Amino acid sequence: MNKVRIIGLDPGLRNTGWGVIESEGSRLSYVADGAVHSDADAPLATRLLQIHQQLISVLKEFLPDEAAVEETFVNKDARATLKLGQARGAVMLAPAICEIPVSEYAPNVIKKTVVGAGHAEKDQVKHMVKLLLPRAVMKTADSVDALAIAICHSHHRGAQTLAKILARS
């Protein structure tokens, strides 16, 4: 089995969480986690650039093989949803520029994979991340989510690879 380094990314305009794990078969190991931030007083374009540039630095430091991003959920505030979508675009662009394949997962798929229930609470997700990655620092709530996204991807990546191979044949 090859060791694969995965970065999970939890997009946000104010804070974007990131978490890096290594996956070897069913064995997971913690590498690092944290969050990048944008200046709330800056114009939107500047904030998106800040997130993007900081993520490029994280990617260059930890050199992941694959990336996973949480899909945007639609909430009642259309304006907030649009801004989150723009932040998500800036987040997804960073690994794409570095030629790192990016996978996307719905929030309920992430929770179901990590906790076993698609509507799990944040505390349950944090507890399971700590059980699966005992050495995890979990610096912020956003980085906990990012580690959960990386764990989710580690569980689903084999099925995705198989689906791509079957689609080509």
C-alpha cells in the first residue's frame, strides 16, 4: 500500500480550515492542521486573494497528494451563500494550480463517514476525529472540520478512483 497525503479544506470567507493527514490502507496518521484568515475590513477581492495566497503557502509546506473540499450548503441568506461560494472557489483554485486533484463532499456525507450519522453535531465530529487521529492538535473548529473532510476522502478515494477507471473503459 502506498502512503497518500491528503489535505482537507473547510472553506470560509473569514476563516478557512485545513487539515493534513496521511492514509496508508486503512491506517490514518495526523500531520498538521490550522486555519488561514482574511481581513474582514478588506474588499471582497482582497479577502479572496488573502485566503488563496495563504493556502498556496500551506500546500507548498505540506505537499499533499490529494485535496478534499466541503461542498457549499445553501442557507436562507442568499448573499452569505454567494460569498461562501466565492471563498470556496478561491480555496479550490489553490490545489488546482498546484496540480493536486480535488474531490468534493457534501457535509452530511462527511459526518456520516466520520461519525456514522449524517446529522451529527460538531462535538460528535470532534470526538471522532480525536479518536481516529489521537495526535491531532485541532487548533480551531474550522481545522477540526478540515480533518474530518480529509478522513472522509481517505475512506472514499478508492471508490472514486475505481469509478474513474470504469468510466474510461
